[in-house]
Amino acid sequence: MFHRSLPGYRATPLSDVPSLAAEWGVRRVVVKDESARLGLPSFKALGVYYAVYRVVQDLLGGAAIQPDVAALRTAAQRVPGLVLVTATDGNHGRALAHVARILGVPARIFVPDVVSPAAIEAVRQEGADVVVIPENYDDTVALAAVDSASRPGAVLVQDTAWEGYETIPQYIVDGYSTMFGEIDDQLGADAASLVVTPMGVGSLAQAVVTHYKSRRRRVAVLGAEPDSAACVLTSLRAGRPVSVSTGATVMAGLNCGTPSSLAWPHLREGLDATAVVSDAEALAAARQLVDAGIPAGPCGAACVPAVRSVLADPEGRAALGLTSESVVVLLSTERSREHPGEGKG
């Protein structure tokens, strides 16, 4: 794996939550805890590091670069005028700013003004040029794309795709695969029966489907999204990608109005179920996971009420193929904001 060569790499914990296993009538419920990944409080660094590595390779004509930070820093500084640009609702932009700082190149991060001041300040603390926009996430992405296209040396490193912009988002999705290799290793002789993933634009869910639906594995995939930004569920019902209006939500990392064009075919064919989650449900689940020793934020905690929602339907258990021997994997994608030691260790 590419990430094993990075300083501070270690597999993030996979923690059992027996109370949820008992509640849902399955053998195990385990939570992949992404609260401290490569010095940051979310899984996003996995995609960003690998995407920047591949982008620098491409800009240098496919030159071989050793997969370590020193070699990547040297290579990045050989690219004339390189500036890394993105739009973010928090963690992706912070991860890009962090990687840019380590590589010694500038970053320009566009942020919608619905993002919390603390999240914006966290991006600034990484040394990035932060541009706060009075628009929603989708419009902020569009502005970042226009800005990067107008700046010599600028490269947009965005974690959503659209027609004509799919190569770099695929690099990001590829980077997420490290998480699932770790889960496989950590489960050992066990195997996942159901994987539950938060969904914003769907890039992480695309990575989940790609991994768990490959090699004819019998693994169900459930996606969770905010009830105020349910672009994937709305698109599935329409049978095509559609955009939805969004509002403020505590699940800021999922506050997206349009599915990624790259993710959409995978979501359409690979999701076994989707569920929408309210802010109150996500916050209550986050408290439950924190009590279980997992410092989950509301985005990852949304996986818990998503399962409850599906199981509340008499046909839900059968739809997910759950039995008393099942193993359920929940992806806790970011650290609770109530735990200020984020990203340490």
C-alpha cells in the first residue's frame, strides 16, 4: 500500500461495539475509527496523499517517484508554479492544505460560509489561502474549478467528479482503498456481511462498492446521508443523477447536493439500501459511540441510525441479508468535535 511509506502511518482501530450487536441481533458490530489518520482527524488524507502523488507524477510526464514524502516533496517542487486548489466543507480541504504544507507548495481552499468557523480556522492553520464563499457546496466547487483554470500552475484536487473532470477524483477514490485492506486484515478469519458508509457526493461509497462487490463477495452495502442533503437517495429514485437543495446540517462533510458522476454508476448498481438521517439522530449516535470509546463525529455516527432505519422495516433485515452470524462494519469517518485532541497520534 502507498500509505505505508508515509510518516505516522498506522492502521486505524477496528473496535467492537457489543451493545449494537445485541440490539441488531448480529454476531459482531465493528467500527472503523478514522478519528486520527496521518495526523488529521478524518480519513480524507488517504485520498489526498495518493491523488497528489499521482498528480505530480502526471505533471512530470509520468516520472517514477518513490512513494515517500521526501521524494514527493522534491518532485512537487520541480513542477513550475504548482498550486493545489480545492473546495471543501471541512476535512478534504484541511487534508489538502496539510499535504501542501508538508510538500512546501501553496494551497488555495474554497469554503462555503455554512462551514463552521472552527473548521475554517483549522484549514487556515495549515497555511492555506482560504476563500470563504457565500454559496452552497456545489456552487463553491464550481467556483474553485473556475479559479484553478484561470491560474497558471494551479491544479484542482477535488473529491467529486463531473463530465470532463474524473481522473483526479478517481485517484482520490483509489487512495481510500487502504482503509478496506486494513479492515480485511483486522477482521482476519471473519468477513464483513454488511458495510455501512456515510455518503456526501458518494466517493467513499464508490470505494466501498468497488472493494466489497469485487471478487463476487457477498457483502451488502448501506449508504447513510443527511435528510437535508439526500442527493444519492433522490437520484436513485429518479433513476439518474439529480441535484437537490441543501441546508445547514451537523453532518457538514455530507452536505452535498449532487452525486459525483464517477460514483453514480457504482452507487446505482452497488448499493443494497440507503437511509436518510436527521441531525438529532446523528448527534445521539455520536454520543453513543463516544460512550463506547470511539470519538465519532456526526458524519460517521450517521451509520448507526441508518441501520436502525432499515431494520425498522419488516423487510429490512432480509434486504441486507443479516442473520445472527452476521458481521456489520460501520465507517466512522471523522473525529468528534467535542474531543479537541483531534488528529494526534
